[in-house]
Amino acid sequence: MTATLPTRRLGNTDLHLSTVGFGAWATGGGGWAYGWGPQDDAESIAGIRHAVECGINWIDTAAVYGLGHSEEVVRRAIGDIPAANRPYVFTKCGLVWNEHNPSSSPRQVLRPESIRRECEASLRRLSLERIDLYQFHWPDQTGMAVEDSWDTMTRLVDEGKVLAAGVSNFDVALLDRCESIRHVDSLQPPLSLIRRQAAEAEIPWCAAHGTGVIGYSPLQSGLLTDLFSQKRIEALAQDDWRRRSPDFKPPRLGRNLALRDALRPIANQHGTTVSAVAIAWTLAWPGVTGAIVGARSADQVDGWIGAATLELTLGDLDQIAKAVAEAGAGMGPALPR
């Protein structure tokens, strides 16, 4: 039997999302520029199905995750789930990889012909007739005007291939330009206790324009989980992208883990996990619809699912803001208003 979780409406759309969603980045596995090392598909599928049973009603993936593999795993995971319990599927376009050199960084391409080609490929891999939320992954770096890119997205909606249209990693200037062509249904920014910058301008813009916000990496790729440590970093696969990230190296690492440790008293007070507290903080920002949380197994889902029903008090939020200041971790405003 599928459980139920609190939901929030995604902007002005008819989509009502559980406050946490399943992030399928790591599901793509290793062997590409931003992979997470080897990943067992059976564990990924079990994790997705467990998340759905827990009440999560949306999965966020992208064509580039595992160079198509994540989308294929998502299809296998949800294909035999009864239609009434099947989650929404969100995916992204705009990162084009080199088939002959998968370890090279993907190019940020939002040319109309590329968007269409990627959309058709994602529909095939996911075995869907329509993508529930299709998103530009990153801004274009080929010189293409965003108005032309967004017009193509509008046409995909009109053609019934896409239900809702959104963007990821866009700033206010790009959001304004898209909004002049067609309403932006959603924004997916990075949002965690370490990466807080979106709370300064982009999230308020979304709140003012009726655009939903689904924040990604609320656990900062594992740093804000209960058991993460220097020893865990040393055990990461050689092709795990986190080995190259400044957040996983001194001096940032020490500040980040100090902030994580400061969340333990709040977690203990609520009888929950540090992970749940970190995610609940992102959900406390006005205008945020939900948080995308990655998992590589069913057990990892159990570690953070409590965030969906955790309501932090004003006292909790004040205490967290002080912990951010004391740890000196990350950038951006720390107190939701």
C-alpha cells in the first residue's frame, strides 16, 4: 500500500508534488564526467520503488545522467507500477555529451534542433508519450538566444510532448527573458544549507511570478547526511565527481561538516535525522515547492523521508542560522523569511 505525504502545488500548474522527490542523478552510475562511481541498477530500482511506496510522487532525472542510463533505469523502475500510483517523471535537456569521449564534460547546448532531438530520445528511453516536466538543464553556451530556445519548449508543450516547462540553474535575467515568451512553470536551483544563494533573488522572483521551485542537492551531495566523514571521502570511487569538488576538500570540508554536526541537537529534539533537518530547512523558504533528494538504495530513502513531514520551528531556524554563521560554511542568506 502506498503511503501519502504532504503536497504543494508546483507554481500555477495542476501538478501537486510531495514535498520531497526522488533524485536520479546517482542512478546513472559511473563512466562519465559527473558520475558517482559504480551503481547497482537493482538497488536503484528498489530505491525508486520504495520511495514511491513511501508517498513520493515525482522522480527527477536528466538525459545526461549516466548518458541516458538513468532515464532507462527510471523506466524499468516505474513501468509496472499501477497507473494510479505511478509518479510524475521530470527530466532535462541541454547537456550534450561526446559519444566517443564520455569522460569529457558535456556541452551546454540549447539550440532548437538539439532540444527536439533530446526530447524525442528521452521519450523513447522513458517509454513515455509525454514528459510531465521538461527542463533546460543549464544556460546555453553556443550563442543561441534564450528566447529561441524557450519558444521551442513552448512548441513541445503545444504538441503534447511536454506537460509543464521549466528551467534549471537560470538567473533572474534569464527567467525574465523566458517569461516574456511563455510562463516559466518551474525553476530548479541548487539549494542547501551550504549553497543558499538562490534564496537571495531567484526564489523570491519565482514566488512573485507563480513559478514553482524544486531545489536540488539539499544534502549537498551527501555532506549534510548523518554519517558522512573524511573516511567516506577516501572510500569514494575514483570516478566519483565529488573527489574533484572543493566542498569535499579542506578548508571547506571542515566548515561543512561542522555545520552538519551543529544540526544534531535539532534532529535529536525532533526524533529525526540530520538529513531530514537539512532538507526541511530548504522547504521552509517561502516559494519552495519541493526538494530533490538523491538515493542509491531503499535504506538511503529511509534516512531522509522524514523531511516531508518535519516542520521546523522559528527557534529551530534561528538556531540553524547561528550555526551557519559560526561554521562559516557556504554562501547566501541563512534564515527563511
